[in-house]
Amino acid sequence: MSPVSIIIPCKNEGKFIKQTIESILDTPCQLPYDIIVVNDGSTDGCCTFLQGSHRKSLSKVKLVNTTGLGSANARNLGVQQSAGEILVFCDAHITVEQDWLEILIEGLLEGGAGAVSPGISNMEVRHAVGYGMTWGEHLEIEWLESTGDVAEVPIAPGGCVAVKREVFQDVGGFERGFQVYGHEDAEFSLKLWLFGYRVEVNPSVVIQHHFRSHHPYEISMDQYAHNALRMAMSHFSATRLGKVIALYSYLEDIEQLVSQLVLESDVLEQRRQYLKRRKYDDDWFMDKFQIPF
């Protein structure tokens, strides 16, 4: 079986990162795997248990310290530091169940999917389970219900998603121009679909996820809007790009955000490259999943 690398970005996760790693390590697994924790500038000491004398019992875990790459690029760095042919991206506030890894990876190796996610349950309200995500008419995230079987979904939740390394590299990984947090999983899933890969959810696996009422680090609306605009400039038609700009028109510096992306970043060149090599366009994607945007 191909070796697996579990990549966990982490910033100010408190007790949850330790619980997440313990859950993974304590769950029996027949597959060889390692865990890459990317500590992206935490200030709460949440990763100190991965250092010093505690290391002996955590031989499968590699700690990588950074100073604030942001959620997308912390994941990309984790890939660079990993060796697995299968990459499994997990949030730092989950718990897993028996056979979770084996079942997810089976969908990649035998089912031919480009990426596979499990059902995601609310750790505090366990009957609330989402099976993949989609967009609403204002590009807001909406959770999907289970169809009872493996199903294609527009967006694989970033809380847990498995992908082959070769597929990850083929699409260029997570968006390198993103700031801090926002839209990482949506952009990655969209890119997979447009480049010809299938994204699925397998309801046979459900992981528990802690849904936070607020982030443990600062995120500005400008940064969140930057990511949405960069995603739109990379993948959307001019009409849809205009709709995304309109969504954030209430921001005082929206014009500056747009001009900075156009004039000071590589997004237009990236757009040209993506449009050249993708197999489908955003109209196809929106029609396929009946997304009213």
C-alpha cells in the first residue's frame, strides 16, 4: 500500500491539536503513515507537547514551525515536508473513527476519484453531519445531505480531504496567493473539477469536527475578500468575477483590493495558464451542480 502523509496546519489550537493527534495515533490502522504538523506561528504553546522529551512516543509526527504562511500555504509546506504518495489534509480540531483512513484511500486507489472526503460531524452536536459542500446564490457555503452512497460533490471540506500526491501537484496544490484564511477548500475543489478530476464524499466514514464560534487568530474581511477575488480572477468568467466584486462592494477599499490583484500579483498570468489547460469552465461546473451563481 502507498505510504500516507497526514498534514495538519495549526495555529493557536489550544488543546485540540493534541486531541487530534492522539485520536489519529490511537485509532488502529493497517496503513503506513506519518503526520506532518505545520505550526504556523502559534502563540499559545499548543505544539510544545511535540518537542523535547515527549517526542519518543510521537515518532510518527514531524513538527514544522513557520511564522505565518496562512492556511493554504501551510498546507503546501506540509506537502513539501512529506513523503507520502497519498496526502490527507486534516484540521487540527477533529477526531477520527476506525478504518477512516483505509476507506478514504480506497476511493482514490480503486474508485478513481481525484479527492475524497468523509462526512463531517459537529463534535458538539453529533447528529449534525455534512456530506460535502456547495455554494449558494451569494457564494456562501452550504452543507449537503448524504445520498446514502459515495457521491460527487462540488466542494470537499478542508477539515478532512484525501488526494493523491500526483493529482495535488498536477493542479498546483492550494492557492499560493491566498492570505491568512478563507476559500482554500473551495478553490482547491473547483480547480480539481475544472482540471478534469472528480471530487467525492464517502458517507461510510464520519469524522468529528469542532466548529468554532470564532477563530483563535485575527482574520480581516479584506483578507477574506482578497482570497475570494483571487479565486474568481483565476477561474471565473468576467460576469461571475463582477458578481464577486459586487459581493464585497461594501468594503471601503474594494477598488484597491481589485487593483492590487490585477497590477501587483501574478493572478492574470495564472488565469491565462489555467484557462489554457483546464478541461471544463466555470459554466460547466455551476451547471453540473446547479449552483445559482
